[in-house]
Amino acid sequence: MKNRTPRGKRKTAKKTRRRPVPKGKLATPQTADEYFAKSEHFQDKWNRVTHVISKMRAEGVSLPEASREFGLDPRTVVRLAKPALTKRANGRHIRSRACLPEK
């Protein structure tokens, strides 16, 4: 029989805690009052995000191409306008099927 020595406890990996997002900071505005209660910086960013989605719908351009034109990171557009986008199996985002024009 082998000589068994007690093993030490395994060290667990430290869990990184995510910083909580302040309430209302990045939430999409649902009404005009909520929109105008936000900062001018947020209003500008929100307007550019909506322009990106509109360009994707109207001209059929890709998310990176449209967001580049309006000076936004595509990840920002995805975060703020997620309901308007659909993620395909290849990982690319397109405008939502509910928003596509009928053929």
C-alpha cells in the first residue's frame, strides 16, 4: 500500500467582482421626459445610436460601417440598442427581423 500524505487545500481562484452600474446611468430612455432628464452627453450619444440603426435599416450597411460613420464603437450601439439588433450565428449583428421591410 502506498504511503499517503495529506494534500493541502486547493486554492480557489479569486472571483472578480463587477462594479455595479449606477441606476439610470445607461438605461435606455422610455419616454421623452426620461430622455430630457439625461445629460447632454448621453442625449448626443443616444441620437447617434438611433442614427446608426436608421442607416442600417435604410441602406443595409453593416453595424461597424454605420457606427464608424457616426463616431461610435459598435459595442456601444449593441449595448444601447440591443432590441433593434439581431445576432446571427456567425456572431455579426444585423437589424432585427421585426424591423426588416416586408417583401
